[in-house]
Amino acid sequence: MQPAAIALAATVLLGWLDEGIQALLPNRVYALRDVGFNALAALMAIGTSLVLGWARRRGKGPSD
């Protein structure tokens, strides 16, 4: 679970950095909502990865 937390934190921090850079550019707009969407996408990807890993482990039984 620790790699998942690191991935989520890295996504949020990099998304915030990206938005900060956009705030400095005249033709771009800073939007905290975009940081939230990035975090949501990371949560969805991490959740999917965890569920698929669980399903793979569950599918391997003594007969495999």
C-alpha cells in the first residue's frame, strides 16, 4: 500500500507544480479543480491496480 500512497502524493504534487507553472504563463489559467481531477485519476488508477492484483492472487489456488 505504501507505493500507492507515494504514487498518489507524487501525482498531486506534480499536478500542483504544473498548475503553478500555468499560473505564471499569460495564456494559461491556474485551476485547483485540475489538481483535483489529477488526484481523482490517480486514485482510480491505483484502485484498479490494487483490484487487479487482488484478482490475480485470488485466481491462483492450489490447483494452479
